[in-house]
Amino acid sequence: MLFTIDARLDQRPSSLTVYHSLSGRPVMRLQEEELNEMLESGDICLQELTSNDSQTLHNLAWELLLFQSAAHTRHSSLSSFEA
């Protein structure tokens, strides 16, 4: 698996970090507010986070990275209209 997901849901503040497995570097981090929003909206499913199936976790990591990329692109294109 190319990514590792570290979800700390039982701690306050809760967080979720996606790490690149080979380098160990974090590639995405969700803090409590954004993480809770994604859980409440169904973008992240607790069942997927607690899965032992590597394919499920692999797909979740890719979905999270794509979601972050889309949100960043959307934010960047919106800010260009503010000027």
C-alpha cells in the first residue's frame, strides 16, 4: 500500500493524517472540525476507517487525497475571482 491512514478519533482534538508509506511523510491532515464535517456528511465512513482490508483503506486514502485536491483547486479558482 502506498499510503497509511492514522485516524485519531478517540482523542481531542481528533485528527486524520495520511502518510506516504515509503517516505513516512504526511501528505494530508484533517483537523477536528473538517474531519467531523466529513464524517457527518458521509464523505468518510467509520466502517472504512476501521477496516482491515488493505484495498478498502487504499481506496479511502485515494478518495481523501482527491477530495483535498478538488477542494484546493476550487478554493484557488475562487480566490482568483476575488482580485
